[in-house]
Amino acid sequence: MKVKYLFLLPIIIFALSLYSCGDEDEPITSTDPNPSETKTDNEIANEWILDEMSEWYYWSNKLPDKNSLNFKLDPGATNGFFETILFSKNKANRQEMYDKFSWIESYTANTKSASKSDLGFDFFPVTFIDGAGKPTGDYGNVVVYIKKGTLAEKSGLKRGHIITAVDGIILNKDNWYSALYANKSIYELDVIDNEIKKEIKISSPVTPAYDDKYVLMDTVYKDISGHKIGYLVFNTYGTEGDASDLQNNIYLIQRLTDLQKAGITDLVLDLRYNMGGLVTTGVHLGSALVPNRIDDIYEIKKYNDVLQRKIENSSNDIKEDWLYDRFREKILWDDTEYNNIPKLGDQLQTLCILTTGYTASCSEMTINCLKPYYTKAGKNLYVVGEQTTGKNVGSWTIEPENKDIKWKLQPITFQSFNVDKESNYFNGFFPDQAADDYEDLKIGLKPLGDLEETLLAKAVSKITGIPNSKSTKTKGPSIVKSFTLDQIEKAGKRSSMIINMNEVKKIKTKLAVLELGADK
């Protein structure tokens, strides 16, 4: 089994080293549905799917009885084999968590290109509504930020523009994402500009060989009612665990170090569009922001019952590798230490984290894992904006060794907890100060970093205690955010959380040595 690890954990193929448990502890395994017949491609794939899900799935004890399953179903279709075995909402009672995020994907799926070319902006879908609040059937993409140094920045595209058509094709609930990832060098956009109340056309070229940055921008507001407030827009935790991600970790720590040297008293951390990334980045960010940093627990992981028992009955090294991430003094990458991580959290009185419904996974983990330490230190950690997604569970990608199987899985495999063993945000974090990110969309969104921008203005007000008096006008089209994160992920815009694969190889080697010793 080839495994690409996602979300919070330094995980490897672990069960092979721990199969000493009795039969009563073994996960479900599939049997041959047609022992006397030649298996179809679907049957081969579905047997593999059930085997992997029985081993790793967080709700493995909720999988259907294998004798009730139809192995001839299409593995990845709507209501196909994979969907039928998930612990979905309709299978859970009102008190139970259920699976909102597991997915399966064909190797031939039209996914976002892995090249270094870049669209140059980010966007999220919306539905237009009429005066009575009813959907009109029209859809659009709201441009939420433009990346610096891209061709899109020069095209005239702005934050708050609403894209309604791409290359003459009107956007709908199915093509809103794929239309902008069609492997083209330039896109012709039909755009609503609410600042001038006109529909315009913009040619937006893709930027080749673009070096994307985690940090979109940072600045310091030097004297706001006696506060020196830092602001940092952080849009991803990274994806690949490669040299580029290492450089981005170094850049992130440099920006946080500069904010420390600037003497900021408070920080606004903008995670409103951050859907996650590398856990290593999360540990580095948390290490910079935690007050009174020591070698303490950042987060704890819990797996399905069978796997959890095996881990807890193993060596301390195994438990440390599987269950815990700890704060760090330096950037750690592939066993090599780099820059010192600043103790910025020591000088902060207030940390305000800006959120929307697109704040997910590692971003929510950052909130959950820092909260106990801010409370203990007598400092403020506020969530400002909108209710977050509610993804307190993680996963990793599982790929088949059998190359005839053309599917890869991303099942939920664990739940994340903070040092106080809290993980009660399945429905998201509710803001301490509510604010609508699109409040000013009808008149044009302010640029990120503008002190009159809605969420930043609310955060500054929360820090200073001075009420925000900004008023809202009501011209322009009405829209609603009708897409949930799981719908957005199914379209291809994923909230991925990935571990550096070199770390995985290191831990695999350790486990292999332990297994050899146990067999002697």
C-alpha cells in the first residue's frame, strides 16, 4: 500500500508491526464475493476499498456487514460502493459525529494541475438570490484576493469582483471550479464590478513558474488607541512537503520574527480563506504564537478503536510518533533544523483569528490547540468573523499497490484534540465577534489590510475596545454562500493536510526495526 499522508500526523504503515493482537481485536476484512467467477474491475477495486477502510477508517466499527454489500457497484459514483459504506449523517444519531469529508477519486479525474503555473487569484462560489431571498438559479465566483506579482494582478481583476462566466461559458453549480482549471494560458472573464455597478470583461492570463507564498501580506498598524497591532494574511499551510514548502516555512517564520522585532502588542491572524495544509507548518506557526513556550503538546490524535489499542499497547516511541505533535524551538524539516522560531506569543496580549466558513482543518486545529495556552496565560484569543467549517477529523490518501485499481482514497482516519483533550468543534467554531466577510460585497469589498475592511475593522475594535461605527450600504446584486465545504471539496478545491513524506519513511524504518526485534 502506497500512502500519502494528510492532515495532522506523522503516520506510516503501522499495523504491519503490531499484528500481535488476538482475533477479537482484528479489523473487518473482506471476503471474495465471487470465489468461482472471474472478478470484474469494480469487484477488485471494491474489495481493496473495504480492506483499507476496515484497517484505517475512523468509524471502522460502523462499516456495513460485508455480506450486505454489492461489490459490483461503481466504486466512485454517487451512491456507489464507497459512499454506501461511509458512516454518513443518516446512519448516525443526533449525538454522534459522522463522516462529512471522506472521498474517493479516480486517477483519471480532472484535478488541478500540479505545475507551478498559477491562476493568480483565489475565489469561492456563491448563489444569486432575489429580493425575497430565493435563489435565482444564477451562480458566480467571488474573487477574494489577488496574488502579488501575478499576471492576474496586472489584468484589472480585484477583490470583490464576481465572475459569472469563463470563456463565454456561464458558471453553474457544477462547473464553477473546473471552468477556471481548464489548463489554459488565459481566461476571458465576465465580471460584475459592484464599485462601478457595471458588468465588464477581463482577460486574466495564468502566471507561469509562479512561486506561491503562504503569507499573502503582513503589516503593522503602529498606534491604534495605544496598541501596536500586527496583521498577517496566511492562506495555506502548504501541500507537498517539498523544498518550496520548506522555503515557505522559513519565510513564514521570518515574517513572524519581523513582527516580534517590530514590538507588536496584538496580532490579527487572517485565516478566513485558509483550508489547511502541512501539519509541520501548523506546528511551526503554533510554536511562534503560543505564550510561555516549552516542549509541550500542541495536539493529540485518536484513531479507530482497534488501531488506538495497538498504539497504546506499544512502545513510548511509537506512541509519541502517532499520538502527539509538540511545540518546537526551531524549524524542523527532514531531521534538519533551520531558523529559530520566535516567541512572539510571549509579547501578545490578544490574538484575533479571522475566520469564515472556509476556515478548515489545520486552521481550526490552530485555534483549538492554542486556546488552552492563552487561557492559562491570562491572555485573549478571539475568533472574529464567521462560523468555521467544523473539521476536527483528519485523513491521509491511500493508493493501491495493484496498478489495475484506478482509484485512490482519502478516508477520515483520526480525530484531533488539544492538550486538554478537547475536540468539540464538529460544527465549527462560533465567533466571539460575528462579522460577514461579504458584508460590503454590494458596494465592492475593501482590499485585505485596509482598516475599513469588515473583518479587520471588527478585530481592531475587539482589541481596542472601541466600537466600530462602519455602516453598510445595500446596492448591487444579492448573493448567498450556499455551498458547504464538502461540496466545495467534491468540486476539486480540497482542504488537504499533508505530512512530509521523508518523515514518514523515517518512522517506517523505526517500526521495521522494532518488528524485527519482536520476532526474534
